[in-house]
Amino acid sequence: TEQVIKNYLRNVYDKIGVSDRLELALFTIHHRILAEAASAAVAGMNAAPAAAAP
């Protein structure tokens, strides 16, 4: 339910010391959490495609 999601997010926010989605976004930027994941995703997208099986 919606309340379950709200409780889950509140627990996550409490564990990392933020109070809302904006602070969570700033936390990820400050700690370069998403930058590493985004770099890996872009690297994977730029990789040469595998040859198709005959």
C-alpha cells in the first residue's frame, strides 16, 4: 500500500540522515553514488554490440 512505501522511504531517509527526496538527491550527488552508476551505464551503452548468433 501507499503507507508501506512511505514507511520504507522514511526508514531509508532516517538511516542516511535526510528528510526528503531533495535531500536524498543532494546526498547522492555529494557522495557520488549515482555518478558511478551512471558512468557504468553510459560505458555499457557505448560498448560495441555483440555479434549476432548465426
